[in-house]
Amino acid sequence: MSKEYLVFANYFNGWWRGETTKWATDGEDWRLRYPDRIPIAGCYNGADTMRAEIDYASENGVDCFIMLWYHNAGGNYPDTAALNGGIPDFMNSPNCGKMSFMIEDCNHLPFLTESDEDWERNVSYFVECMKHPSYMRVDGKALLKIHGVYFFAKECGFNAEKAAARIALLRKRARDEGVGELLLCTSAATDEELLPYLKLFDYYSSYAADIPELTKTEEKYPYAYMKDASYKAVEAFKGLHYVPFVMGGWDPTPWKDPRPSFAFPTESEWRDMLLSMKKWLDKKPWLGIPCAEGRQKAFNIYAWNEYGEGGILAPTLGDGDMKLRVLKEVFSEGTKNQTCAANRRAK
């Protein structure tokens, strides 16, 4: 498969049955107050929902789910088993060949991997997943993201040599077990003290927008702020191999988040956002994933299914399939000009 543009979407597996599900806040099922966010493919993660989601995503231009994976630090977070269930659900789905997946190690608090033994266990799992035929590759190389470079440094005790050893182990295990070379990503940053850690990675991205520091009000701020945040990041990380982001929305009121909320995009606003992203990818040579031919144009959508925070690309009762339909419309001709071979195994 080769495409001019690759479309990634974060996948959050937080939607299970039971008291600890992310559908509940303070013991209340918040879907009753926000029915527009109910997903059409299914409310609860599992095999049937995953199969429907793969169909929706792959048929409308999404190339890869970035599976958010959480380390059960100290064995104190039993919900991580459910949070991480999307990966086996994808790998075991009968239609998994329609698109790709990759792993994002969400190493923020409280999910740090501090011991070397735990890091080795993580590496074993990551490499095993990379052997799956639908694992995401660019230029024949498997992709993996470490969520935050600052937290990666913290996990390593702010010891650059230890950090380098961890990355070297990951790359070596991938080579030794037949996966081949890797393309490793972490969060983009410009902090000079993080430079030794940034150098260990091949490219950079953002998980979502840096939410503007605005006063939280009852009235939602315009979606235009989300577009502005995307463009500011594009310009801020000029000079890096940077994969930019598009915000599917940001309104975390169901989770009683203290940060400000923003209106969901209208169809015209969503189309404008995607057309702008396409233009930025075409005109700004630092945007994308490095490969032999130069770069693979790519961007990330936050998110496929962050229903509680409002980062939503998946079809819902409120928007229907509007976002996917427009995504397909804007990027449907993106397969004509090859810039880099995606999902192609190195020979």
C-alpha cells in the first residue's frame, strides 16, 4: 500500500461495562445527559465493536488506529487490562487486514515504567505485537510512539545513558526477532534539557492540542481555537520531522474536567480544518514521517473515540458519519502520488 497522505487516529479502549467504565462519572452514567456522543458502532469495547469500527474507519480513509497502551505500574491499576484490550481485539478481528494499528506507550503519570525489568517486559510485548501483519509500517519499518519525552526522561531517572540503553534494547529486540528496523516517535518539544532524549527518536508528534489557557465558562469557545492550536504546533516544530494533529473536538464536561470547552466543528468547519491540513502537508516539508524518499505525509486525528473528552471521529448519534464522510471526501485522491511505501515489510 502506498498513499500520499496517511491518516492516524488515537484509539482509547475505556468503554467497558461495570462501575469503573469511563461512561460513568461519580457513579452516574453520563450518556443520559450527552446522548449525542453515543457511538453507532457500539458502546462497549470488544470484538463486535472493533469489527464495526474497523469497517467504518477503513472505508472512509483512516489508515491506522494508534492504540493507547498503559503500563500497570506496580500492579496498582487493575483497569489497565481493560484499557489495553483494544490491541488484542484488533489483532484478532477477522477484518483487521483492512487497516493498520500501532502502539502508543502512554507513559504519563501514573503509568511510568521505572524498573528495567518492567521495561524489558514492555519491549517483549511491543515486539510481539509488531509481528502482526497489520502492524503499521512506513518504508518497511514498524512504528511505535512513546507518549511523552519528559516522562520518558523521568522514567529513566533523567539519565540520558539509561534512556539510550532502553531505546537500543527495543531496536535490538525488534531486529533479533525478525521485525526489522523501527521508526520511533515521541512528543515534540523544544526544551534544551530534553535534547539528549529527543535525539533517540526518529520523528515527533503531539497527542492533542495544548488547550488554550482560557477561563472556563458555561458557553463553549469556537472550534476555530482548535484550528489555531494545530497551526501553532506546525510552526513551533519547524525543523523536526513532525506529524501534525487535527482536533476532532474538545469538550470534557462529561468527565467534569476543569479545563475550558470548545464547540464541536460544524461540517463546514471540519472540511476547512482538513483542507487546511492537506495544504500544510503539501507546503511544509518538515511535516511527516522520515523515509528513504524523503518523507511520508501524515497527520493524526485526536481521536477516534475519546467520547468523554469530545475528541471524536467515530460515527455517533449526534454527528452521524459526517466527520468520516468529509475526511474521505478531502483525502480520497491522496493515493495518486507515492511519497513513501507504507505498511511494506523490508526485504
